[in-house]
Amino acid sequence: MDFSAIGQRIRELRKSLKLSQDELAQGICTQAQISKIEKGDVYPYANTLYLISKKLGVDVNYFFEIGSTPRVDYVNEVSRQLRLTRRNLLYDEMNRIVKLEENNPLFTQNGRNKQLILWHKGIYEHAVNNNVEKSIELLQSAIDLTHVLDKVWNEREIEVLMSMGAVYVTDNQNEIALKIFLEAKAHLSQLFFISDHSILPRLYYNIARVYTRIKQYDESITYCKKGIQYCIEKDNLFPLAELHYQVSYNYEKLGDYSQSIFYVDKAISIFELNEDTRFMNLVKEKKKSLEVHLSELKKADQL
């Protein structure tokens, strides 16, 4: 652990907030202790570092990453770019980034960083090459890089597990997929703190998709609505549109076209708000089809 790097970053953040060492120390420790921490002479206790992080407005894990990973800002930027390729289904760009970084010492000499590369290689292997077996092998290898205690899973490991479930969904192995997603849900419930508020609604969305596939539409709607409520509570727009569309699709399958149109309208509004045009034509065509069905149903009732 590089204590000096942590101390230097604490100093930089403190100065950017125009705080003196004494002001940062108030309610936490002494000014002298802050001075020693910033110089790298001492390493703060976990609870001290936690209180410092809160006062500086950052997550405590930020300091642990800085202390253990050189050029953490670069690694974080690669992670951000890969996250965007996942969300936007930009698999060629994903592969380009992976190829660029997979031999970089920053990603070969650190288990967590190597995990990031293996995870996305696994996603690409299935999405582009349609190789289920190889994809699952890569994703399992990614989990094994950091997973130590069987009962404790971190956010990244849970996300990789969710990717495994998604592979089985597209391969029509719905029972295996559902088992994996429910396992991920159990692991996520054990976390005291979740930094990425999109994980739980994405998991609910994936669970809902499987329930729709096995024709348990009411169960699917329940999970979608849980995801929608969570997104609203956390002020998170991803995957709010997809959740609304999935509710609409379930109501369509149940023959409730009014409710289906209600939710597809909401999905369209959220897609437009996010400037997400990938599925816009498909969703709007679906709305037209639903309106035709509803009109025909009303005419039949009048006869």
C-alpha cells in the first residue's frame, strides 16, 4: 500500500476545498495527525480514513485504489469507457479497448484490473462470436481472480455473475439464468453499501426478462416495478426505460392493452430524455401495434 500517494491525494482534495489541516481534522483527529498522514509518515486507521473521505466528499474505496494501483485515474477511465460500451452495446469498441489494454502491466499485474479485461472478453466472446462455452469460461475466470470467501461477493464479482446469467438467457437456458440471477440478488442483499445504483435495477430487469420468457408475467411485472421504484428513489435513469418497456410487454401478453400503452408511452419518454435512439423506432412501432389491438378490442365490445 502506497501511503504517500494516499496522503498526497488527501492534501490535494483538502486544498481544492480550501480547508486547512485543522479544519479537516475537526471531529476526526489532531491537526498534527493530518500533517503526518499527508506526508505519508503514518497511515490512518480505517475509521479515520472513512471520516476523512466523508469530509472530503469521496468514497473511502477511492483511497484504497490509489494506494494499491499506480495510475489509478487511467485505470478508472478505461473502466468508464468499457462501461459505456456495455450499456450501448458497442462490442467492436469494447474489443478494441480490451486488445489495447490486455498486455498493459497495469492490467496484467493487478488481479482486479485483469478481472476487468477478462470480464469484457467474456461478454464479447458471446455477443459477437456466439461462443457460450468460451464466454462462460472467461467470466468464471474473471470471478476467480478476486473471489476468496464463498459467502462474500463484491459489486464487480456480482456484475460478472450477472453477465453469466445474461449469456444463458440469450442461449435460451432460462432455468440456469434465473438461478444465477437469484443467486446474484442474494449476494447483493448482503452488501452493506452499494456504490453503483444501477446494479440492482439491472438485476431486477434481467430477472423480469427470464420470468417473461417462462410466461410468469405477473412475477415479471413485480420485479420491473421494484426496479422502477428503486431507480426513482436513487434518481437513476438506467435502466428505467427498459423496465417500463418490459412492463408494457408483459401487459401485452396478458391482453391488457391499455396498461401496455401506458407503460410503453413512459418508456418512449425516458428513451427520449436519455437521447437513446437505439430502440426508439422499435418501441414506437410497438405502440402503434398496441393501439390497433386496443381499437379492435373496443370495436368488438361494441358489437
